[in-house]
Amino acid sequence: MTQIAGKVAVVTGAASGIGRALALGLAAKGASCLVLTDVNREGVSETAKAAEALGANAAPFVLDVSDKDAVYNFAETVARDFGGADIVINNAGVAQVAAVEELNYDDFHWVMDIDFWGMVYGTKAFLLQLQQKGAGHIVNVSSLFGLIAAPRQAAYNAAKFAIRGFTEALAHEMDGTEIKISSVHPGGIKTNIVRNARFLQGATTAERTEAASRFDQIARTTPEKAAEVILSGIARNKRRILIGTDAKLIDLLQRLRPEGYGLIFRKGLLGPKD
């Protein structure tokens, strides 16, 4: 069991959505200190205030997780000012919507730098702190699209599959230690990730609005429920944390029909229609 009460927890992408809900959930469970980051200064400050209202000590930081030096400097600050991390949740992420033939290399790097490399930097920058303490928990947020591949999501899929592979490899490496590793795979969560996504150049406002509306129809899990499931998984040292009935069913479908699950996209049951 991973204990949350009395621990120092780091959460990236904490200005809204799952990140904010995780911060408040950690506060409610008695974490001694929350060290929260986001590129949105106002949002992460609001999260810190809300956590403090629940009785937690919370410190907000503006951090671009794609900046390796900034992440390592931040980790040093956590070690110096807060005694080092016990729980690290690499949650920050962005999305890109475009067919492969339309995908802009700059946008591809944008997704990979934040989603994948941000997770790698966050993991490696804090792993030594956990090893020095002799225990801890690293949680990397992948996606439903780290289990299956979706049309027009190649960059996002690449990043989220990479998070899963990296995290599962690290979990094997940490076998026999008190450092626990979890990969998180949310299904449809009611966040702003689609509204904040990058679309192919020339995409109209109507197309963006339709994409957000379709996502809202399939996003059935609240950030608060997602955070509850994640924190329960952390407490139970679960290596893979699936969030939502959709994630569980699609994970099963992928196992049963690894070449045939694309039917859910052709039928328009999930993601962009062909």
C-alpha cells in the first residue's frame, strides 16, 4: 500500500481537469504538501488555494514540462524546500488532431515534447529522490489512446503509447523495491483537452466546435471521479489504472480483437468519423 497522508506530492498539469481534481483529492487524503505545476499561472494558483482551503499546504509553480532544464531545476527546488517528493504524478498533456498526411512536424514535436518527454523528464528528475528515501510512487498518465490507436490521433497515440511502454518498463525495473510505478489510462473524461487541442491548419471554428461537442457526448467520467480512481489505484499499488467503463471495455476489445477494434471508429462510436 502507498500511503498518501503525510507525504509530499508533485502534480503536473494541475491548473484544471484531472490535475486539479488530483490535487484536491490528495489534499482531502491528508498529503502534507502539494507541489503543483502548470503553464497556466492563474489556474495553478487557484488550485493551490482550493487545496489550502481543504487544510493542505500547497505551492504553485509555473513550469513548462517540455523544458528539461526547467524540470530538473524544479526537482532540485522540491528537494531543497520541501524535503523531496514521495509521490510524483506526471499528468500534463496536450492533444493534436490531424491525419498523418496533414500532420505538421512542429505540431508533432509539440505533442511529443510535452506528453512524452515531459513525462520522461519528470520521472528521471524525481526518481533519485524516491530512491534516496527508499520508497515512493511515480504515476504517469497515458490514455485510452495508449491502449488503442485512433484515426487522426497519430501524434497523440505515439506519445501515449510511448508513455505506456516507458512506464511498464520502469515498473519491471523497480520490482523488488518500495518504489511503485503506475500507468493511468483514462477513457472519456470531461476536461478541456479537445478544446485546447491543435487541429490541422485551416480547420474551421465549426469543425473545432463539432469535435468538442462529440467529445462531450462520449466523455462520461468527471475529473473528480477520475482522480478518485487514480488515488485508489495509487493506494493499492496498481500498475495499470483504467478509468471509466469505456476504457475497461475497449481494453478488453483490443485484447480480443487486436486487428478488428477499428470497427468502433468506422461505426462512429468513438473518436473522429472516417
